[in-house]
Amino acid sequence: MVTMDQTFDRSSLGAFLRTRRTALQPEDVGLRRGQRRRAPGLRREEVAELCTMSADYFARLERGDGPQPSEQMIAGIARGLRLTPDERDHLFLLAGYRTARRDVRIQHVSPGLMRVMDGLAGHAAQVMGPLRETLLQTPSAVALLGYQTQYTGNARSATYRWFTDPAARERYHPEEYDKNSRTNVALLRAAVTRDGPGSPAADLADILLRTSEEFARLWERHEVGLRWSETKRFVHPHAGELELYCQLLVEPDQGQSLLIFTATPGTESHERLALLTVLGPDQFAAYTG
């Protein structure tokens, strides 16, 4: 039996969800309005899909007779409703959580980046957190890089996986390894300097210093100012070698970044990426096999 938090305000939570849903327009989430839409805002079914929950569950929360949502569920609702950080924090309080765990808070993608992602559904793009946690991927990015949002604990950080899990390097060309390693270390060092001792960045650096000889060796070089190169070489298990252009957009307030992968038109990489995007990895293998 779940123990209910005495600060869980069902009525206010339901009212807040209703106002946010009716204020959200189809165009805000990449949906077509259609001629039959009469009521303002989005339908409950549409919001439920955006929040990856059942329409019945969302309706119960709106009515004020649903169970207390988990922190992960509240984070999903905040993302689906495109809430601002202030609105997200307000939602957590209404749901009975005085403070949300950091690993839940950082999953919230800013409304601005969500709008951009809605328009990039047919492109390879993903949103990264401050420690290179993959927060959101388009289907094309999944086809290119594999699922990267399912990790937990330290493994949520792509930097941690790069130095501790050989599988993290499988889709990168071997000639990219050294530069990627040095850049990962330099960016983490910058985060530690910015956030200070005791920060999540400092904790991650301490863990990697104890677990990875390569990381420890590169850390001693004190390199700073390295950035991801604009072009990256990948080795896809089905599409083969791809040379892609990586555009980086930064959301300073949230510490998040948006990566968009494209290829030069007319090149073999462009043709392969386009086909991979349309077919997905499995069908691509069958089509080209």
C-alpha cells in the first residue's frame, strides 16, 4: 500500500493540469489542428500520449480522484505539457514532493528545445543533459545511435559509458576515439570547475578517476577548451561508415544541449542516413541485404 503524502493536493493538481492542457495548442507539440477541433487546447488523449500514460489515468488526475503520481510520472507530465522549469517545480509541489530528486529534475527538457524537437521528427537529433545524459531522442537518432535514454545511475552519462563500457564506442570510427576521449575529459573538467567540489560533475570525475586508467591519464593533462568537432565519423552496424555534420545548440539556463546530425547532400552518407531514417535499422538491413 502506497503511503500518501499529506501535501498532495489532488484538487489543485487537477485544476493545474486542466489549465495547462487547454492552454497547449496542437501547433505547440507538432500536431495538425484539423477542421473538427472545437474545444480549446489539446484533448486528454493527445496529452496522455505525450506523457506516455493512459488517457484514463490522466483523466483521473484532472478530476482529482487519482492516486499520487510517482516522481517519474510527474516528470513525464511536465515534459509532455511543455512546462517551464517554474511550472515543473510547482507541479512537483502540488503532487506532494517538496523537492524532486536531481536525476528526475534534469530529465525535464525545456519548452524551447521541445518545440525544436517537435519540428525535427524526421531528422537525427537528441537532447543532452549537463553531464551528457541523453534526455530525448528522435526515432532517427535512435536508428543512428541506438536507444540511449534507458540507462540509470552513473551510466546515464555518456561520458561515464565512454570510459567504462566498450559498447559505447561501437558506432564511432576508431580514428575518433582519441579526440572523443580528450573532449569528454575537457568538458567534464570545465563542469567541475564551474560547479565546484561536491557537485555531480565532481562526483562523476572522482568515480572515473578510480575506475578508468585512460580517464585518469587524460585528466592529468589538464586540457581545457576542447569542443566536439563539427564532423563526426560513425560506423553503423547496418548502414556502414557515415560522415555526418553535428550541429550543437545550447540551452544555458537548463544546461542542456541539442545535437542535430546531418549529411552533405549528394554524398553516400546523405543517402544512407536518409534511408536509415525512413526505414529504421532493421528494415534498412533487409533492404540493403
